Amino acid sequence: MRKVIYLLAVLVLTSMFVLVGCGEGDESGSGDGSGDSGSDGEKHKIGILAPEVTHGWVAAVAYHAEQRAEELSDQVEYQIQTSSDAGEMTSQLDDLMTWGAEAIVAFPQWEGMEVPIQNALDEGVEVVNFDIVIDADGVYRVAGDNKDMGVQGAHYIVDKIGDNGHVVALEVPSAGSVSELRMEGFEETIAEIAPDMEISTYATEFTREDGLQDFQDILTSNSQIDAVYSLDDETSVGVIQAIQESGRDDIQVVTGGGGMQEYFEMMPEYDELWVQSALYSPAMVQDAVDMAVDILNGEDVAEDKIIPTTVVDRENHEEFLDEDSPY
């Protein structure tokens, strides 16, 4: 009887050790398996190319691209590179291809990127350009609507001052097609909805320093100004400073463009001056990252995605505040 009990005890203990051993083996195997066959092995490799900071808006492009890539970290492995000219960006493009990038989100601000981007496309790398149009066969693009920014600016000014008055328009010739399209949309729309409006056009730059200095001279040359059509938020910050320092109270509207947080925060500060921005947000680059992922996932994607203009002023500015944005 004692032998039977002893044998039963041994069997029970042996079974327990076996069960415990199997249980530990299964748990360990499950963890290792998820590491081996999980998202790391399936992640898409995406490279991001952006210019070095030359403007607050440019800095925010890299910020928002990286932020979106981080949000997609379960699907995406990424590298981000910033460059000071086309030669450096070309070298970085080659580095990303060597790394194994399947898609590249590029913000190629300089001439000379057409050939290297076409080479990447020919090697089977998907390329999504942000903002910039280049002559390359097979490139995708995400951008805002520069011409519509001018259209919206014209409608906004006429809505605030009527169809008769004096508007100073601040073009930026150094910005190339960006300035041309924004001016074209404005001038065509004004000619249609307010043909008697007086328009005076002056050249400036996309900086607050130029906006301040140039508009100080413009104020001296023009005794009456009803509105300012400015293409850029940073320029407009300088314009508003010049207006405040001059003590002038004839100007009722200052438009802008881009989506700068500091400019948004200024909007409710002025009761007698409508401060407006036609949103051309650097956050749109997140759509370019999303497009790259969609392409790699085999989804049907249009070659161009043009994001409509949103107008921001003191009545809705709170919807667009982002304390973490660098711009």
C-alpha cells in the first residue's frame, strides 16, 4: 500500500514539474515569437528629406513629418535628414536608398533635384514630394492651394472693407511660383468682385524684419491704406509692428499665410484690425507621410493631393493653437 501511495506521489509531482515546465516554455516562446514575427519584420522603411531651417515654417515641416512618423511607429521605420542645398540632399537621398528606404517623403526646395529623384523612382523607390512641383515621372505630391490662398484673401478683404478702397499687396518675387500663384489668385478675384479697388503692389520677403522695414516706407508713401494683402504670416508680423509704431488707424485688415502660432495668438489682440491667415500649414506634410504609407500598403492613391485653404482669424484661431509646434 505504501508503495502504491509512493508511486502516486511521484507521478503527481512529475506531472506538476512537466506542466510547470511546459507553461514556462509556452510563455517564453510566445514572447520571442512576437518579437521575431511582429511589426519589426513588417515595418515599411520611409526616409524623410527636408531643408535645414531657413524659415520658421520650414522648421515645422520637419517637426510635423517626424511627429507623424512617430505616431505610425507600429508600421514605419524612418530616418529624417535635413540639408542646406541640392547637393547635400542628393547625397542624403542616396544614403536613404542604401539604408533600404521603400518610400521617401521629400521637400526639395532647390533646383537640381529632378534627376536624383527620377533616379530613385527608376530604382523602384516611391517618392512623395511635399509642396514643390518637380519634373519627374512617377512622383506623388501633397500641397496646399497657393492660388486659392489669393482668392480667399481677396474675398476676405472685400468682406471687411467693401468693394472700394486702397489695398497694398506685398509680393515676394524671390519665392517664385508661391508668390506668383498667391498674387494671381488675389488679382484675378479682386478684378472680378471689386473692379474699382485700388491696388498698390510692393516687393518684400518672407521675414518679419523685411515686413517691418518695407512697410515703414510704404506707410510714409501712402497716406491712406484700407487693407494689406500679405502672403506670409512672418511678413505680416512685421507689417503689424510698423502699423502700431506709426499710430495709424486707417488700416482695417492685414492678411497672412502659413499658420504661425505667434501670429494666431496676435489675432484677438486687435479690436479695430482684422488679422487673418490663409492656412498653408506645415502640418500638411503629415498627409505626405500618410500617402507614402498608403502607397506601400498597395492602396490606390491619386498622384496629387491639393489641400483646400482654411481662413483663420480671431473668430476661430483657438482651433489652430498648438503649443508644441515650433512655428
